[in-house]
Amino acid sequence: MITLNKKIRRQSSESTNGVISDSGKRISVRDKLLVKEVQEMNENLPVTCSVHFEDANVLSEFILTVEPDEGYWDGGKFTFSVFVTEDYNMAPPKVKCLTRLWHPNINLDGDICLSLLRQTSIDEHGWAPTRRLKDVVWGLNSLFTDLLNFDDPLNIEAAEMYKKDKVEFQTKVQEYIAVTKEKR
């Protein structure tokens, strides 16, 4: 993050008539926003979350790990890939769950049902240009606690199991957690 910030300052100072001599292209609005937002996100991470960047100079792609310390998924470790597209902040980041889990709002393919990640949403909680990466992190973390939604599920089978038999649901969740622990 710091290296990208220095790079932006250096390239801005080398700029002549809007053309950057170092790389031949402008720094995108997304990248300028990300320098500030990644720092803010890191300063406000929930204690159950961590972020990893494969390349410190590429702030538009990172892995978020959530390790819930309460509820049905307590003891699990769930990873999400987050990709911030060029049209950020007008569009939400693309997020995929990389860990197979039993969850009403995350299907087995890793798709996520979270209003915040939708360009438009009927519940008026969809993406807005005023949202930030920290909101995405907190939203994903909350899927394991207070944003858990059994009434509007993506994984219908998981939601129906919960409504029918909470003990069976908990057993299924723990089976998935046990499998992911074996793979670590």
C-alpha cells in the first residue's frame, strides 16, 4: 500500500501535460481511491478478519479471511477473493467465497447473497458510491452473525434445513468446517 502511494506521488510529479512519462498512462480514479480506502480498511478491521495482498502494489485484488468467534460458524476459517473493478466506486467489488461452507447466504459455488454487493437492490441497501471497502469487509463478517438471513436465501436447502431442524443444520455446518480444517 505504501509503495503504491509513493508510486502515485512520484508519477504525478513526473507528469507533463497530463501524460505520465514513467508508464505512459494515468493513475485511475479507482487506484487513487484504493490507496486511502485500503489504509482505512486495515485500520478498521474486525478482530475476526484479516486481509492479504498477493502483490503490495496491486490494491485492487486481495484475500479476506473471516474466522468467526461466535455462532454456528465459530471455529471456521473462510476466505473470500475481492476484486475491485475499474468502475469502482460506482460499482461494488466482485467477491467470491473460496471456502466451501454450509450457509443460507453463500452457495456451494461461492456466490454470495449480500445486498451491499449488488449494484441495485430492492431493499435499498445495495451498493452506493458512498460505500467503502471497510463496509464490504464488515458486511461479509456480519454474514456469520447479525446479517445472517434465512428468509432470503441463496442456498435454499441450507435455509430450509435450519427452519426444519437447527441441530441438523449445526451438524452440517460443523461437517463443512471439519473438512476445511483437514485441507489446511
